Amino acid sequence: MRPIGGIVLGLSADRAGRQAALSLVIALMTLGILLLAVAPPYPAVGIAAPLIIVLGRLLQGFSAGGEFGSVTALLIEAAPFSKRGPYGSWQMASQAAVLLLGALVGGLVTCGLSTDALHSWGWRVPFILGLIIGPIGFYIRRHLADSEAFLHAQKTARRATLAEVFRHHTRDVLCGFGSVIALTVTIYCSSAICRPSP
């Protein structure tokens, strides 16, 4: 879902503005987290339980795809011209910090609860904690202002179609896809290797 979210929400950010798109992104992410936090167990609703979990994860992936490009663009557009690289790098730096924080929360929950408690309700704790961030982030994003660079580009730049982007910037698009895929695969493989056996 991340590439689809990146395309759909990225186009939305280019057309409707960064503020509107990023507010939508965090609303979708919060909805995905909520579905995971409150999903009923299988014995209560049957096949609907895993379907709710899958829907929550799909929403998270879709919104995460829209987050990456839109936030990076916002950071770069808001930066002084000579500092665009450092400003844009905050996106990856903050993602790494959040991954570390998430791993710490997961570790604390796993170590602090019995196996039965973890399997019955404890796995929901990180999602419930994540719900706290949603309203705060939404409030902040609703009060963002689109940068002067974006507003100028929106008035003057010609809009390229998605087909034109792929046709004229194939190498850049493939490098971007490859970088994100390499990072994501590394993170998931590392977490699978580090996970203790049951």
C-alpha cells in the first residue's frame, strides 16, 4: 500500500497543498491504529477479526506512503536554499528515532507482561499509546501553512502527469523505489532475526 499511498496522497499534496494532505495522512494513520487497538478477538466475531486487522494495516501502509514524500517536500520547501539537504534529512532521522522508540516500547511490553497477558491484550498497548499522538499531530498539521516556495510553484509550474514523471525520470523513480525497498526490507528482516523464538 505504501507506493499507492505515495502516489495518491503525493498527488493530493501537490494539488490541494501540503497542509491538507498531511492532515489527511495523520487522520488515516490514526484510524488504522484505532482499528488495530480495538479489533475484537476471533472468537467474538470470527473472520471479521483478521479482516479488521488487515484493513488497519492497509490504512497504515497507505498513509505511511503519503507521509514520506509529502513531509520531505514540505521540509525542503520550507528550508533556506542552502540548507535543503539538512532540512530534508530530518524525515529519515525522525523515522529512525521513531523506530527505536517503537522497539523500546515493544521491548518493555514484551518483558513486562506474561506470555498469556501479551497474547490476550498486551499486544494492543503500543497501539493505544500511538493513539495519543494522532490528535496532537492532527492539531499541529491543521495549523501548518504551506511554504512560499510551494505556493509559488503551484501558481507557476506546469503539472506533469504520472506517465510523464515515469517516462522522463525513470532512473530517479527507480532509485527512489529501490532505496525505500532496501530500507524497509532491512528493517523487517532485522526485526524477524532479532525476534525471540516462542
